[in-house]
Amino acid sequence: QVQLVESGGGLVQPGGSLRLSCAASINIFEINVMGWYRQAPGKQRELVATINVGGRINEYDSVKGRFTISRNGAEKSVYLPMSSLQPGDTAIYYCYAAILSRNSWGQGTQVTVFS
């Protein structure tokens, strides 16, 4: 099981920016897929963005152009810079890692966009 630790959530006004970070306990190039999901109150957890070991990125349509997943192997981390945040982006954001059929999740970090 991969240990994942998120940071970077917080409170922001509409149009603002935040940068989420997720540090993994192992070499991230040993992980098939890493990325971010989010869960808003009363809703199911949904994909935000993922990146596979080859660098292929998958993003949820509503975040394209606003959120950009990236990674740094030396820091064993993936990042999610988020801009033009909207109230609909309010959720707990979870870091995710998959090695074959084994999934690991971080503890989550709260992002709140308020007027």
C-alpha cells in the first residue's frame, strides 16, 4: 500500500487559485496511475485529473483549462495547480494511486470556494 499525504487546501474566493500537493511514500514511477479525485457534500467521489506512468493525462471536462496535473519524480509528488476556482469546485480533494489492482487514497484536503 502506498502512503499518500496531501496538502495545499484552503479557503479562496471565486476566481482565486490554490495548489494541491501529494507526496507518495515510494518512487512515483513505480505507480501505474496517480491523480486527484474530489467529493462534494452529498455527492459521489469524482475524477478530477490523473496521470499515468507514461505521462498520459486524463482530466474531467469541467476542470480543463483551469486545473493542470503535474508531477516531480525527485520529490515523489504530484501536484494540482487550480485557477479560476468556482463555488462548484468546493469539495474534499483526495490523492489517488493505483499499482495494478491495488488502490491507495490520501486522507483528503478541503477546498472551499466562497463568495
